[in-house]
Amino acid sequence: MSSNFKNRKVLILGGMGFIGSNIAIRLVNEGAKVTIVDSMLPEYGGNLKNIEVIRDQVKINYSDIRDTYSMDHIVRGVDVIYSMAGQTSHIESMTDPMTDLDINARSQLSILESCRKHNPSVKILYASTRQLYGKPQYLPVDENHPIVPVDVNGINKLAAEEYYTLYSKVYGMKCVSLRLTNTYGPRQHLHGEKQGFAGIFIRRAIDGQEIKIFGDGEQLRDFNYIDDVVDAFMLATDNDQVYGNVYNLGSNEHYSLLQFIEYLKQNTTFDFEKIPFPEDRKKIDIGDFYSSYDLYKSVTGWEPSIGLKEGMKKTIEYFKDKKEFYWQ
């Protein structure tokens, strides 16, 4: 990595979750002074097991990003903030839209206000989503693609992005948003049925349960292994070119859901069945989707290095003896 993180004060919002905990581990290994903030609400993936290997090397603050008074105190004096906390379920955003609004939009603005008032020089890196593009009008989807969200989650994540970009332009704050595609790997949130299909499929495969595929299974997706996503955030941290902008992550390798199943089958044993789309899912399904990360590569040099076959093997190896900590 081009950045030097030794002794830097880093705050990770949502640091007990999937991506946040993996960033925390990388930063601790590079000598950073890490503080993790997490509300530990079970439905959002916070898990003490995720930071087991660094538990004694980080500070933990059990706060909710919706608590303005806590945030005013927490953001003071830190050099970098990785803003990973959020509500990620697209279905949940439709059944409970006000909570999604509160976490994914209002709270992000509140974080920015806390930083503007108490630490305006901090660097903030925000985890956004490709979901805000909606159904692709062309492929691969680049940053110039029209933004037409198909669910409440996409709208609120877009609003958060706009807040971060606005505060960069108006107040000179250093904020960047990375639009993540299907991210998978160790420490992923696998509990329940409201997360993305990748987590549900991985959990069911490990348990030897039947997997149900909506539609014909030919829908194309791109995937990023967690280590590549951590690399992306780390590379952005000290690259002043990125601030004030939004970028896609993604992959040049595209896989159908059936191909995803095949890679799972190389590491686990299970059956699968194709079924018609349920109405609630059909209304927000986006068909084929894969992103272009060319713009981000042009300013950071980032590109994914771990393909789905290798990444799936690493993921299964991590979870197969940890079921009691993640979903049982």
C-alpha cells in the first residue's frame, strides 16, 4: 500500500460488521490506532467474533451512528473515518423504509455535521452501493449511467453520497464514496434471509440445505472478494484526487447465478432448485448487472486480484467451523 498508517488515528463506523472488521484488522496490522464504533444491533451484522484476532489492540465504542451527541465526541481528533455503518437489506428497506432513511441518509448527514464542526480536516471514506443505479440501461455500468433506484435503500444511499460530495465541494472536506458490488468473504453477515443472495447461498451451501434460485439462474453479476475491497479503501485514503467524487468498484469477470452455484459445489454439498420470482423480489430485481471500475483504476491503480473460484474457497474455509458464531 502507498499509504503509511502507522500510529494514525482511525475511526471505523460499523467496525464490527463485515467490511468494517476486515478494514480494522488490516489497519491494526499496519500499525494504526483503531477505534471501532458499532451499535451491535444483531440484524446489521455486528459480531464480536469478527474482531477476535485484534480484540486487545483496538478501542471499542458501543454507540449508534444515529446518536448525534456521541458522534460529536467520537469524531474529534481522528485522522481518517471509514463510514461502513448502514442498513444493507433491500427488502428490509421496503418493509421498514423509515429506519432505512434514518440510518442510511439522516445519520450520514449527522456524521458530516459532527465532522464539520469538530474535525473538518478528517478524511471520510463512505461505503455506497451499485444498487442505486437500478436496472442497467447498458453494461458494464459506469459512473455516467443514469441513476434510477428501484428501492428505498438505493434512494437513501444516493442521498448519503450527495451529502458527502456536497460537503467536499462546499466546505472543502475530504470525502469519497465507493459504490460496492456483490462483496463476499470471511466475516460476512450470513444470518437471516434479508441480506443479498451471496450470503444466503453461502450459508445454505455450508449447511447442506437446498438453495432456491429465482428465475432461470442466468442473471449475470460481478463479485469482489473482501480483501480486494479493503485494498480499494486503503488505496483511496491518501489519494487527494479521489476526494469529492464517487467511484464504482467491480470486476472484469462476470458470473451467472448458476456459475456461482457451481463454485459453491466445488467446496460444499447441496441441492438447488429454480423457482419463479416472488412478487416482492420481482419488483426490485435488476436483471444482469456488472460494473466498470475503469475510472477508479485510472486514479488509484486498483483492480481486483482474487477471482471467484479462489475467493469462494477461502470463504468456505473460514466459515465451515464457525457456524455457531455466525448463524446458529
